[in-house]
Amino acid sequence: MDRFIDPLFWGGLEYMPDRDADAPSTVSVDESSAPSDHLLWCRPAAVSSLKRLWEFVGPELSLLRGPFDQHSRADFGRINDFDTFVGLLRGWGDVIDRAELRGWGVVGLRC
């Protein structure tokens, strides 16, 4: 999952070695040249990689319930329950699916 959301929120998984040989590789992300620390974007070619990642992880979202319940903080932000968390991820999956169909890139916000 980190490999899917990284280009949309964080912009670099240098800390995470490629541990899963079956998973698609990480996606390169471009950082905004604007004076803001907040924008990230993926070129259309990277969106195809994100779509493959989504196809790999999307069907397995239910496996995240245990770790989410164990590590989430109820007082942190707007995503306070697993269903809201999954809704956010599925929303990004839909964005990636539609962008890939149209040959578009996507823009994300650094967290």
C-alpha cells in the first residue's frame, strides 16, 4: 500500500527497501518546481504504474483492518475509522483508473 500512496502523499520511500519481489516496483514522482512544499505529481507514464499497484493492493484492503485498528489514533485528523480510510484509498484508486484511461497525470498533496 505504501508504494501506491507514496507518490500521491509523501514523494519518496527511500527508507523502504524493495522487500516484495512480487509487488510492482515503486513509481517515480516529480516534485513541484513551485515555491510550495505541498505539490507532487505523477506524469501519465507513472500513472500506468500506479494502476498496476492499485490492481495489486486494492483487492487486499481488508487485510489492513488489524494494523489500522492497532496503530490508528482516534484523535488524529478526519480519518478515524477503517471504513473512512478504505474509502479514501478506493477514491484514489478510482482517480488513478480514470487518469490512466485518459492518458492523464495526477497531482497529489504532500502530507
